[in-house]
Amino acid sequence: MNVKNAIKFMLISTLAFACMNVVVKYLVGINAFQIVFFRSVGSLFFTFGFLLKNKIPILGNQKKLLVLRGLVGVTSMAFFFMSIKYLPVGTAVSLRYIAPIFAAIFAILFLKEKIKPVQWLFFIMAFTGVLVLKGFDNQMSTYGLSLVLIASVFSGLVYIVLSKIGKGDHPVVVVNYFMVIATIVGGLLSIKDWVNPVGVEWLLLLSLGIFGYFGQVFMTKAFQSAPTHQVAPLKYIEVVFTLLFGLFWFGEIYTIWSLIGIALIIGGLVLNVIYKRSNGFKKNAL
């Protein structure tokens, strides 16, 4: 185990995801489904290449669950990309991270899992952050908030489907299904409002798949390099990077209330991650 390497890998991963978020924000004139299309098709070169090189069956074993994971995932992605156009990019990323709250509710309903009382306190803390953002930050768009909350609900469903898939399929097979379905859905739904990219927009759109892929790769490397409880909290560094990009690139203004709300969200979720790992929860526990 090498904690230093894990930190390095997670920093690269979160920076890559933050760059992807900022590019989406920059491409405000292009509809969300078109962005989904480019984000997904760019990653397919890497996922298909990996599967073919390592002679891993592309169709996988649990086809129905893999398709469901792809459909739920693309829905979450599309709503998140839509929300970025209406919210400060750091705020949107923070709100997307409340997905574990919805995942916990779904786990109780569908997986019959139990959530410890102290975890609910952490979730209440995180959701209080959402209320602070909406109630005290006058810059908060109700429409944008609605979009990102829908994205978080579907992201929570992704957790549940992944729990069902378990180790029955290779992780890259799962990601590949997601990217194939997202490419098809994004491509079809973007036809009506397709915008021909101009100049640097082509480069930015193509970069989405690269940032997304390397974000996933280095996150995987981080979790392989050190214990999960030491690595998992580091993924929220993405919020810090994204906030800084939003501040210096787009000149976004974060009020004291928005920063308090974001801190409550991330704090509650980090405490939940630390608690469940330190208490020996099984891998799929929320």
C-alpha cells in the first residue's frame, strides 16, 4: 500500500474531473445532449481499446443490469450538464455529491440494507447545506437546483445498480456499456438542436472524453494503492478545484452562505465515508 501514490493519483483524477466540469460550463452555447454525446464518444476509444487489447468479452454477463446502469447513468449525466448552465460550477458539483443520500434511501427500499443512525445525522448535515444554499444564497437558480437534484437522484440509483452488478462483470465492461448508451442517447437527442462547433469548441468537446477517462483511470489507481477509507474522502477535492476554476476563469462569486452550504454538504458526506470505513462496513455499504 502506498498512500503517497494514492494521494497523487486522486489529485490527478479530481483535477481531470474538474477540468471536464469547467469545459462543460464554458460550452454554454451547446445543448447538454450534444455535450453528453462528445463526452461519451471520446471515452469509447479508450474503453473499447482496453477491452479488445485484453480480450475481455465486450457484451459482458449481466446484460439487462448493464443496460440499466447505462440508462440511469446517462440520465444523471444529462441533467447534471444541464444544471451547470444555470448554477456556479462549484455549487453544481457540490450538489451532485448528495447522491449518497438518495442511494441510502434506495438501498433501504431495494437492497434491504440498514443505515446507522449516526449516518442519518451526517446526511441531515449534508442536506442542511442544500437548504442553506437555496434559502440564503440569492444567486441560486431554482431551475438549476431542480436539475442537479434530479441528477443526484439518478446518480444514487447508479450506486444501487452497481451493487447489483457487483463483481459479475469487469469494471471497464460496465463503463463501456455506459459510454455506448450515452453516445446513442446523446447523439439521438441532440439532432434537433445540434450546434456545429466552431474553432476551439471542437478541441474542447473532444477533450471531455479524455478528461473523463483519465479521471476514472486515476481514481481507480488511487483506490488500488491505499485503503478505501484513506482515499475516498479525497475525491471531494474535485469541489475545491472546480470552485477555484469557477472563481478565476469565469469570475463566479461565491457568497459566505454558498460556501457554508458547500462546506456542510462535503463535510457531512466525508464524515459518512470515514465512519462507514472505520466501522468495517462491507464494500457496498452506503
